Amino acid sequence: MATKSLRRQIMLGMLAYTLLLSLGIATYGVTVIKNVEHLIWESLLRSEFEYFLECQRTEAGYRWDDTELLRLFGKGSDTPIPAEFDLPAGVHDGISVEKKQFVVLASGIGPDRSVMTLDITNIERVERQLIWMILGSAAVLVCILVLVTIFGARRLVRPLSSLARAIAELSPDQNGQRVQIEPHAPKEAQVIAERLNSYLVQIDDFVERERKFIRMASHELRTPLAVVVSTAEVALDPLVSPHSTEAHLRRILATAHEMQNLVTLLLALARDPARLQSMMELVDLAELVPSIVQDHRLLAGSKELAFDIITTPPCSIHAPRQIVSATIGNLVRNAIENSEHGTIRVITTGSGVTVQDSGHGVSESERSRIYTQLARAGSAAAGGIGLELIARACAHLGWRLDIDSLESGGTKATLTFR
């Protein structure tokens, strides 16, 4: 079913309204004129007839003298009542006789019956001219209102038409599209454009999150999956001793924990940041951090590493528990990968977690490169596969990640919670 344009609907509606209004006004005007005219004729004839009766009572043998327009028939006149004027008692308007129009006042019955007539032919002609003037004025008014309506509807609907064309030109495969509207457009059109642009921004953010999720998932999951597959193949080799098989299984378990944290972060980054608020809960870092460190001890393997956990109460935060666990786990894993011996110190406070390792540290150029890669969308961060994910999680939740080199050697990563 074809739909009509808003401008056409407004024009047709205004045209119908104007026609009905003009017809109503014209009909009302003609009706008023007719009623007033009837009252005037009745008042005039009754006044003349009362004058005639008064003269008959006061003057013996009084006879009525007809004029060019006003005539008397019957009693008091020498002229009998014509058949066309022999009407019931009362005032009768619009009586046609020989192409003339009369108003007739009939009174009395039998021999006392009198009829007074008034020739209104010329007045009726003027009245018809007046009616035609009224109808002509109404027609002219309708034409003017139609033109004004066409111009006004075009002016009023133009912002909406421009908005509709802009929406029709939107392409689903392009980002950064916005709807432009005239500066002097009505407030309603501006509100529609603003809300639509806000919706387009949300769509762009959603598409970007989906794109990042796919890119990071394909990049980050490829390495641990390869480790699991290759380790499982080695463990299934019949020539491998049972003792070595246990070591391979431990490596698979550690890699599976790593993938679990990785998937948790990826799913969090795929969510709308506003929806993460529903996942907020009270997290006790003093209880959570030791369990995270214990889960990652397997990654140390044959390395000569010791773990030192320092807790400064109170250290409870409101945050998604799985994301906190995955983020801190990635920092601990990066510290283990960058260290061969020494102590990995995890310091927990109410505002954040600091992970210090005894590795080779990072130079100014390396730290600058890491921050640059963390700031660039879609880049793979150096120094561990989790740094970019941690940075994106921080951007999602309003956290902060700082990486510095220690004077004694090693790296300090500080995760500050909101």
C-alpha cells in the first residue's frame, strides 16, 4: 500500500478544512441575511398595515392609495385579491409573479380579508449580487489559503524531508555517519536528529567492540590453543615417561586457566560499559589475590621465583569479580614470564594492586612503546599478551594501569581501581 507524503497530507487536510470553513461561513452568512431580511419585511408590512387600519378607524370612507412598490388588495381597496396572493394569514416571502418577487402580508378572513404586497424584485437582485460577492470572496480566500498552505507546508516539512533523505542515505557498512540538519530547523526535528546521532554513536561503539572482540579473540586465543594442542600431543606420545606426562598436564592446566581469564576479559570487552554495572559486587582483594597467585604458581615451572603477598587493609572494592581476577591474573602472569629468578611481590591496598617482578625491567623507549601500543586500537601489546586487554578493561571500567621500571631492576605494574 502506497503511503502519502506528510506535506501532501498537510496540504489536503488544510484544503479540506478551508473549504469546509468557507462553506460554513458562507452558508451562515446567507442564512443570517435571509432571516434578517424576513424580519425586516415582516416589520415593514405590519407597520404599514397597522397604519392602514388606524386610518380606517379614524377617517370615514378612507381608501388606500397604492404606490409603485406597495399595494393593497381586498378590504379597503378597490382591487380584488389575485389568486397568486390568496395565501393563508401571515407573512410570505419569495412569492414570484410575472418574473417579479413579492413579500405578501395576508390578514383577516372572508369579506374582511386584506392582502398587502411589497415588490422586492430590485432588492432581491441586489441581494443575489451580495451573495455572489460573498461566495466569490470565499473562493478567493480559499485560493489564498491554499497557496499559503502549500508554502507553509513546504517550509514546515522541509527539515523532515531533509532528515528523511539523510536517513535514507545511511549505509550499514560505514562508521562515523551522522545526520546533518538545517541550523534553523524546528526544535522537534533537531531533537530527532540528536537522538538519531546518539543512536548512531552507540551503534559505532557496538560495531567497534565486536570488531575488537573478533580481532583480539583470534589473536590472543591462537597461542594458548597451540600450546594446549602441542603439549597434549607430546603427553600422548608413548615414549614420554609418566613423570614428564604429569608436567605436560600441569602445563595444559595452567594454559587452560590462562585461556579462562582471557575469555573472561574478551567477553567483558564485548559488553556495553553501561551493562557492566549490573555485574558489580563487593570483592575482597585480601581473599582473592592469594588464590590468583596460587593458580599461577604452575607457570613458574623450573624458575627460581618466590612470591610475596602484602595486604594493607581495608582492601575491598566494588567491581565485577571475574574481570578483577582475570586482570590481576594477567599482571601476575606477565611478571612470571619476564622473570627468571628473584621475588614477585604483589601489594594489595584499598585503591589497587601493584605487581613487582625482579626481571630485566623496561627502558624508557620500551615503556613508551608499550604505552603507545596500549593507546592504539587494534595493536598487539608487547611484554605479554594481556597488556592490551588489561588496558581495554581499564578503559571500560574507568581503571588505570601504570608500568614503571624499578631502580633495583624489574618492572612495577600498578592497577588502580575507580
